[in-house]
Amino acid sequence: MSDSEVQGTRVVVGIDTHADTHHVAVVTEYGKPLGDREFPTTSAGYREVLGFVTGFGEVLQVGMEGTGTYGAALTKVLQGEEILVIEVNRPDRQQRRLKGKTDPLDAYRAAQSVIAGRSTAIPKAKDGPVECLRVLRALRVSAMKSRSAAINQIKGLLISAPEVLRCKYQGMTTATMIGVMARSRPTGHLADPSYVTARVLKALAVRYQHLSTEIDDATAQLKDILESYAPMLQELTGVGTDVASQLLVTLGDNQDRVRNEAQFAALAGVAPVPASSGKTSRHRLSRGGDRQANCALHHIVLVRMNIDPRTKNYVTKRTEEGKSKREIIRCLKRYVAREVYRQITNPVPAPAIGDLRPLRHELGITLQEAAGSLGEWPSTLSRLERGRTRNDQLLLRYRAWLREKDTNAVALTHYANPADWCGPGAADHSRGQF
């Protein structure tokens, strides 16, 4: 192409990514193929990709498969040149069966998908605290799986272990058993099954302890990042360290890639999917999205169904309407997704609670008395006073009730002092001095 033609041409690029090579295809903005080529996954190869795609004209968009895995490095290079990168899903099985599959075909399909508007997702930036959360979560999850495997192996070995070992650890809790096994000092020879079994149990117990320490360290680091990056997210009822970190990882460092709460709900797999036909109008459960984020929202709902009065009232109301528990949970997850998105994008601090317990103690009111007057459980008010749960409506009712009691106490004190009944001179009248 001549220089004048290049200057007036606008192109769209499709990239099929792999571990060692990337295949790049270039088409015009109307879909006409211009060329394709394979490049190595090295710094020099990425510079060659830039020179290749810009040699055809102005690059409008780049559609790329695997922007978070094999294509992560190339994505950062392209974004550094202010080129818009779009994440493209691999073609479905039906399309691959009908039209075949090669690296050039996949690259051209990625470009065509961007032109047709089927792919619009912006890749995650992966350059901030959320990426640190993702890496720490990967460490923590693998350690938890390995620890579960270790304790399962220990219990499995004890089932068929010699009677001496089984009796020694019978009736112990897991924590006690692990401690005793790790401190044990088996003696014997390698031809003795009891000795070998005891050595293996000790090794597995030590492994269990190391993994527990690793999990605790990762959890502490997650808490530190969350306290500095999104401290108010954990103020929502049911949102702890694990849930908050997962939701932030799903959203990504560049939160603007999800423009509204409806997109976040779809990303988490809780947005109902239309499934209407003819005279039937209905929605079905979404089975797409990030299933780990869906699991985190499910955890929040289960916690709130146990301790949150507002959620309990909603469950009771929907149950009376004939909804099943599964349908109610599905609706609650959608509502929670909206609340979580708003808290991430527009953090709202929880109301102050530091005055509740001192005021109650000052008035000499017990938790049982306050709970009976408000129609709540004493444990609910105790968690509210200690900041272990968030319930803004109950907090307002509780504070108003305490202040009413305080006002009444002040009024009674004022009434008990005759000098304050009617102003100056009232005390003389009370003593009969006219």
C-alpha cells in the first residue's frame, strides 16, 4: 500500500494468543482482510507487532483472545501506545466445526467479532492493588486446598492404621490431633508398619501446620490491602475479607470497565436472562459470568438470611407469595449485587456506633431490657454495638430509643428537684415561706 493509502485507511486488528507465538490479522474497518502474520512472544516480537499493525493505517481497535493470560504482556504494550484493546472470547464449538480452526482463522474471527460488536469488554488493567489481591487469593486458595487434602489423608490413614495409633488419637479434635502428631517422635525401623505410619502422620501434621501459617499470612496481607484500598466495603453485612477481595478481583483495578450496576450483575452471573416466547413471558437463571463472584454474593445472602432483619422480612414476604427458597435467593443476589456495586463505586461509611454502649451503661439498661423493648435478640444488639454487623435501620431505632430514655431520665431528675419546678423562689414556696 502507498503512503497516501495507508494514511487514509482505518483498520481493526485481531490477535490469537499462545504461549510462544501470537498470530496477528489486520482487516479494514469494513472487514476486508489485509494481511496476517505470526510473531514471537518476546519484547522484540511485541515491537514487531506494533510496526506491523500500524503499517496498514490507523488502528481503531484490537480484538484479542486471552488478555489476562497469554496476551497480558502484549495488552499492556498496546495500551501503552493508547490503542484500544477489546477482550474477545474464543469462538463456540458450532462455529469451529462449521468453519474449521487455525491460528489465522481465529485471528480474523477476533477482528470480525470486534467489528460486529459482539465483543465489547475492556480488559482488566492488572496494575494496582486489585492485582495484588488476585495473586494473594491464588496463594491462599491453593494452600487451603492442600491443607484440606492433608487432613483428609491423615484421617484416611488413621482408619486403617494399627490399633495403637488409632487409640492414641481417638476422640481428639482436629487442632489437638494435629498438634500431638507434629510433636510426636516415632521410633522403630522401616519394616514396621506402625513406625512408618507414625512418621507419615507426623509429616502430614507438620505440613498442615505450615499451610495454616501460610493461609493466616495471606489473609493478614489481604486485610491490609483492603483496609487501605476499600475499607468501607467490609462494612456491609455479610462481607468479610474473602468475599470483599473476590468481588474486587472480579471488578478489576480499572473500575470504569463496568459502567453500571446492571453490567456488574451480569458479570457476576446474577442478572436474570430473558427467556420469553409467544404468550410466555419469563426470565431464567443466568449461568454465565464469574462463578467465584456469584459464590461470594451467595455467601452474603446466606449470612443475611440468618442475621439481617430486613432480609428475614423479605424472605417471609416472598415465601407467603409462593416463591421457593431458590427463587428468593436468586432475587436477593441481584439486590446484593446492586448494593455492593454502589458501595465500591460510591463508598458510604457505616453510621457511628461508639455512643451506643456507653449511653446504655450510663442509663443502667441491660441488653435484655433493650432487646425486649425493640423486639430484637440481645445478641443482635450486642453485635451492633461492637460493630460486628451493620443494620442502619435498627441502629437508628436503637439510638432513638436510648435518647428517649435519656430524655425521660433528665426530666425525672428535673422534676425531683423542687428548686427547678417554677424558677427562682419556688423552693421558698415548697417550704411554706410566703
